[in-house]
Amino acid sequence: MTTPSTTRTTTTTAAKPRPKSVVWLATLAAAIALPVVLWVLVDPVGGHSLVAKTGDADVTVTLASVVFGAAVSTVMGLGVASFLRRFAKGRTVWMILATVGTLMSLIVGPMSGSTATTVLVLVAMHLLVGGATLAGGLALLGKRDVRDA
């Protein structure tokens, strides 16, 4: 008596890269939505008005300023990532630039908060936008191994 042999064949298909427009929109949505949710939880819901000192004036951090700041910085970051796509070491350069840019934003912006709570919330907002932008830039650059270039 012979037993029939079964042969298994596996077919691997390469993952289709995401369209650039999808990456841009998803990154922009995340980079705006994350700090907006934090702002809503802290300001209207939590009752803590976010106030930053700019020289002699106090500036209230509004919903519009959160959305505008996140959108502008994300579009600028993704623009740089898109430019770096054409270079073999673009992924490495992107990681360095995005990390340095996020760290510099922490020095300039959040430290002007009028209270410790405001400073912590602004730091968190900057990290959320920076993290979303960094991830979106990596998605734009793909998983290309620079050793093969």
C-alpha cells in the first residue's frame, strides 16, 4: 500500500508599495489629529488653558494654531522626505533630519509655556507631530536597502 504524497507550494508575492498620496494624506491626518486630541483633552475638557509667553505678550494656544502648526511642519517634512527618495542614503539622512528637527522644535516652542503643565503638553504635541511625520517619511522612502544601491 502506498500513501499519496502531498506537495505544498507556496507563492510569495511582493507587497505593493503604498501610493504616495495615501502616505501623505494618512501622515497629515495623523500628525494633525494626534495633537488636536491632546489639545481637546487638556484645554476644553480639562479646563487648562495653554498659554505661551512670546516676549512681553502671552499667546493662547488655540485649535487653529495646533492644526496650522502641525500641518505646515508635516508638509515641510514630507517634502524633504520626498526629495530624499532619489538618493541611496535618503532613508538615513531622513532619520537624522527628522530627529534633529523634532528635537529642535522641543527647544524652541514648548519651553515658552507659562506653566509646567503647558510645557509638558506642548512637548507631547511636538513629539506626536514629529513622530507621525518621521513615520510618514519612512513610509515614503520605502524599505530599500542602501547596500543594494
